[in-house]
Amino acid sequence: MGFGPLARVSAKAEERVGLTGRLKRHAACTCEDVGRARPAWQFEPMTETDALALASGFAPATQKDWRKLVDAVLKGALFERLVSTTYDGLRIEPLAARRADARPVAARAGATAWEILARIDHPDPALANAAALRELNNGAGGLALIFAGAVGDYGFGLPPTEEALARALDGVHLDAGIALDIDLTPFARGLPQQIAALVKRAGVTPASTNIRFGYDPLAAIAVTGKRPLPWSETAPLMARLVGTLAAAGFKGPLVAADGRVIHNAGGSEAQELAFALSAAVAYLRALEGAGTALEAARRMLSFRLAADADQFLTIAKFRALRKLWARAETACGLTPQPAFVSAETAWRMMTRRDPHVNMLRATIAVFAAALGGADAIAVLPFTIARGLPERFARRIARNTQLVLLEESHLDKVTDPAAGSGAVEDLTRRLCAAAWALFQEIEAAGGAAAALESGLMRTKIADVRAKRAAAIARSKEALTGVSIFPNLHEADVAVAKEAPAKTLPPPDALVPIRLAEPFEALRDASDRILAATGTRPKIFLATLGTQAEFTPRATFAKNFFEAGGIEAVSAEGTARPPLAAAYRASGARPVCLCSSDKVYEKEAIAAVEALKAAGARHIYLAGRPGERAAALKTAGVQFFIYDGCDALATLAGAYDILGA
């Protein structure tokens, strides 16, 4: 990706670039003398004119020139194979659009660096307090307080009581610039007033605090599937409560438009953006209807989005939000100003299996959210899908941000993706898709009506089904789960195991994790291991030389072990006869592994030998092609290959095993 010009890099000693400013720098290049016998060479600083003159010696590369190079590498393969499509139907071309004009949009609302938020979700307020103090003393700039039942409750949260709140914040100096990002629960609407009372008892002036109260009744409707009052009554009630906090002197933002509910439920990027935008507009209307001036009302609003491991799509999403909100502000007759946007690394990308890979996913997500201009970021600890994270996992979550902020200096560039043809084009098209859906939501009556009618639920379900199919066929890979699994992974420590799932309300947008279907198969394997002392097995019948069978044997091993079925094969160069090796393996099903060339010569005979040795369930690794009928007649029942339905095949294998 071609990032914007390095001339926009802003250093502490130089003026930071604004939305329209451009910092011009000249570089001097000095070559030190290499040994005393050689003189030092000193070059004059290169001017912009010199640089342009140097570039003029090269013919400009056109899209056609690049296409020729790509076609040469493809050697006749279809160019379309390199095109990917998002779940919003946006094509991502292998050859990016030409460089665009650099017009930074991802300027943060306030500080130059983003806030490092530490997640505080322990149900024991005393332990939550110890964690909060430890996080603040070790580099966190704020606390994300997660209350039980909130959007960010992934199994654990603080009790929504005044006593729990006071204990969790004991010793936290609320007037010291520490940010409190409140993830409210729909089951305790009085929490903001309790927080205000806590501030008053501490003798702290509200204006000196940095508390984002997170009023978000639409998210409450989404996560519970319940609507206690009609929106016509909920909206003015929320506006009055927010107005009370504003009158007390709290700066806020006081209201949050949360797109995480859509992302957690499996929705697309455009759906997340459109819902967040529609929610913000609904809150803006409610505040204005209660007598708050639009200029003041828009300063009360903030946004929350999920950041996942799709780096460029996440960057584009955060950039798109600012463009979309600016358009909404303009439509309201306001001069656009940067909104406060917070990010949380995505729940749906987290895995229980091989959880250390989650550290890498979180790093990419933080990187993307930071480059996209997030004002605050909270990282889900890498063990959160296993249960309540303990101290080490929380430390890694915090330090992931500290490294990217303090050592990689990601805050030193204003919107580094500006000017990149690929990112600018993706941002633009994502804006168009989200705006079209936003208009559809508004035409249906707004965000509340879209939730009540099932419009959002239906659209999300469609995307979720497509995503599930892609994961089942490994078109969307989950490292350590659907590809490159580790059946012998070491366990990780958690403070408490994740609670058992309960039946969700029928109309709720239920959070999902993409890895769950494969993890269910691995769980079945673990139960068999605990009951019998051995995992379910499949024998890999390797044919030909090692060079001939290794690629497909490796594929088959990964394929079956992703479902918890251990792949075993004959070891060593002096392999025993196939039938004897199969009988010695103790496995019931068998999978032939080799090249197409070897299959032509040896597959039929190998199948007959295996059948004679007692094999009744025979797989073959690779597409059968024209050999399909002959192989099936010989006794091959199943074919596994890249793009086949791995989940269905693995579930069928458990049926064969009687598990």
C-alpha cells in the first residue's frame, strides 16, 4: 500500500499537520568517509525541483503496464482469481487504484495520541479495583468499565450496583486526566447518576473529569431484543438524563453510537457503519427535541467500532465513519468537526484454540484502528474466549498498545493512509455502501424501527450465513483453528472459565465467534480423549516418493486435525506395506495422499489393498477430476480438497467413527 507523502510526518520539534496543512521538509544526505584514505562526500540538500527532474527520466507506469506484468506471472490463469470481494459486495482489485490526492480525514478529536484503555470486567469489585490500579500504574491512560449485560460483556462484567462501582474505582483519581469509558448495561439505567454521585462525594468538579458515560439505548435494545418503552418515549427520557449530566458540568461525550453490536453479531462493515450513523442521528434528534442546540448536541455524541484483523478494511472503516459523520453534520447545517471514536478489538475474531495467535490478531487490529484515527482503543486479552483473563493476558493487551504507540510512534502521522489509491478507493466505496444502507434504515423509520421490524437482523443473518460458508470451506481462514491446528497445544491460564451459553432472547443480536464451529469439533475430540485415552484417528496412506506425497499429506493432516481427528501415517523411509501400516495404525478411516500422477498409476490398487485390510471408509486428498467414477467404483467415498466443505466432511467423519 502506498501511504501518503512522508512530508506529512509531524515530529515533536515541528508543527503537527492539520486536516489541510502540509509540512514541507528538505532532506540532506551526507555520506560519511569509509576509512581514512577516502574523502568525505557531502551532497547539497535535494530540492523539490531536483526530485521532479530525477523522476522525469522514467516513463510513467500505466495500469496497462502493470497488468502486463501480472499476466506474465499468471501464465494464462484468470485475472479474476486475484480479485476478492467483501461481504458488502465491494471488489478489491489486485492492482490498486492510482494514487489519490492526500486529504487527511482521520484526525483525532482531541489529543495527538490515542488513549490506551484497559478493560475492567472482573465481577469481584475488589479484584477489579486491583486490576484498575495496576493498569493505570503501568501505562494505561484510561479504564473501559464493562458492566454485566453490556455490549462488551463477553462472559464477565462488573455488578451494576453503586457499591460495586465505588469499590472498583477506589483510589482512582478521577480529576487526574484518567479516562473512564463506561460500557453501560441495559439492566441498570441509573448507573450514570451513580457515577455522578460518586464524583460529587469525592469532591471532584465534573468539568475536571474525563468520563464518557456511554448512554446507548439502541444498543440496549439490540443486545436484549427487548423494548421496554416505545422509542417515542425512550428518546426524550434519554435526552433528559443526558441533559442533567451536561447541566452538572460533565463534558462527556455522554452518548455513544455503538456499531459493535452489528460487528459482534457477524454483520458487515457497511452495516456496522450504517447502524452507528443512524443511531447517532437518532440521538441527535432526541437531544435537539429536548431543547439542546445542535452545536452542543453533536459534542455530546461519540462512536464505538470494532477493529479486526482485516487491516486495510479496518483502516477504511474508521476513515469512512469520519467522512459519513461529516456529511451528516453538513446536512444538519453544521461545520464538520472530528467526532470522538473509540475502538475495541473484535470479539468475533477471537479463538479458544491456539489463543496465542490472538495476540497477533489484536496487534493488527490496534495498528489498523490507530492508523484509521481512533481516539481510544481497548484490546481484548488473548485468553478472553477461554474465560476471565488473568494478569498476564491483560498485561499483553496493554503492552501491545504501548509498543505501537511509544516505540512504533503510530501517533506521529496524521492519517497515513491518505493518498493511497487502494485505501482511498476502499474508503470511498465503503462510504457509498454504508450511506445507501443508512438511507434505507432512515426510510424504514430509523435505527429503532430497523431493530423492531427485524430489518437489521435479516441483513446481518444473510452476511453471517455467507461468512459461515466461507469459514466452513476455509476460504476465510482462521489460523490455529481451521488451518494449521495444534492438537497438542499447551493450556493457558484464566481466572475463571467462561460461563456456559444460555438461550438468547429471540430478537437479540447475539455475539458470535467465527471459530466456534471448528472448536465444537475439537471439543468432541477432547471428550473422546478423556473417555478413552486416545483421540479419533485417520490413517494417511501415502503413495510414491516423499516429494510426491508430502504436499497433500500435509494438507490432509491439517484438514482432519482442524476437526480434532489425529492424522497418523507410516514413519521413516522404509515404510511397511500399505495394508500392514494401516492395520498397525489403529485407525478406522483412511485417506490416500499423493500427486495426481501417482494416483493415475497406484490409487486403484492401493484402495483394493486397504479394503482387503479392513478399511471401509476411504478418503482421497485432491480433486478427482476425470478419475472420479473409477475411484468411486474402486471404493473411494470422499474427496477432500481446498475449497470443499471441511465442516460437513469432518462432522461426517465423526458419524463414521460413531462419536
